[in-house]
Amino acid sequence: MDEPYPGLSCKDGALVSRGLWPYFIADLMSGGRFVSMPALIADDLWHMWILDAREYERFCRCAFGAFMHHAPATVFGENRKSNALHCVWWCCCKVREH
């Protein structure tokens, strides 16, 4: 299986990994609303992580108390306040404030 990002350096890979955490935090802060992954490369990392099912399930139990299913991304629509991408953006901004 080919690597999706063969030229990605270890340093850049670490940045991608750090970019996934705000999404998980936003999901926890969302109050059950759907939140969307803000970066395709972070979403690809999540896809690869899910393939290690036991480790991913263990992480989910510790971090969220239950398995976190992957949901497809959505984009801004007319009703931005109920929109999943708006939700993740708002939650990530709130995390950065603290």
C-alpha cells in the first residue's frame, strides 16, 4: 500500500498529528453536535489510525468513554450556526483562548 504523503517529513507528520487533537477536543466540547474535520491531511491520519482498531478503541475509551465513529465531513451551508465545520471552528477557537 502506498503512503498517501510520501514526501512528508517527520517534523511535518508531527504537526499533522498535533492538528488532529483540536478536532477531538472540539468534539468533546460540542455537546453532541456533529463537528467536521478541518483539514484533509489530519482526516487521512485519523483514517490510518482507525485501521489499528484495538489501539484506536483503547484511546477512545480512555479519552471519550466510548468509541468515536468517523463521520463524513460537511462544509459551510446557509445555516452556519448548525453546521459541523462552523462547530469545530468555534470549539477550536475557544480552546485557544484558554
